[in-house]
Amino acid sequence: MTKEHPNISILKRFNPANPATASKVLAEDFVWHYINPELPEMEGDYYGLSGLVKFFKEIADRTVGSFKVNPISITPLGDQLVITHVKDRMLLGGKQMNIEAVVLWCIIEGKIKEAWDIPVKHTATFLDQ
């Protein structure tokens, strides 16, 4: 049996919906980088746990609480980086939307130091309800 990479174990404990558990795996100077020119009012850097909470609250507000992340793959890259491929699902503008994204995580000394969240706009699909 292959042993799980320690940084994957850290990410499995990360739950942005639960700030109490998120705080246990985030570095004090954590930064969430959101890269999405389609949402310029949200694009930018969010600092610390409070910034992360603010970002996900804004997403929840825009999607009427429907935002869900469905992991597709997770790959460690060396000792400090992990890349995740996800499919986000949400209700946006009254339409059900799916979009793929990659999130690059930097984990140092057992804490998540930075994350870059990059939605891929060309994968966006709108579903009839």
C-alpha cells in the first residue's frame, strides 16, 4: 500500500466552510489568490483566515449558497506544492453552471501558506434546469 503524501493529508483537513478546522491548517500569513478576469470585482488576494472567509462568503452570496467543489484529481509536486483539479458547480444568474478550475497549493512546515485559484472559463457549461 502506498503511503499518502503528507501535504495531501493536510489538504483533506482543509474545509473553508468550517473556519475552526481551516485555521488549524492555515499559516498565519496565508494568502488566497483568486485569478478570474471574468469576475474583476472578486479577483485579487485575500489575506489570512478572515480573507478566506470573506472570499467564500462572497461566492456563496453570488451563487445563492449553491457553490460546491467536486475534486477530480490531486497531485503533489515535490515537498511544498500540490495541484488540484476540480469541477465547481453553482447556480449563477438563475442558471446551473459547471466550471473546471485548478488550485495550486503551497504548503510549508505543515501549514497552507498560499493558494492560487484559477477557474478555466473555456470549460464553463450552463445546464437547463
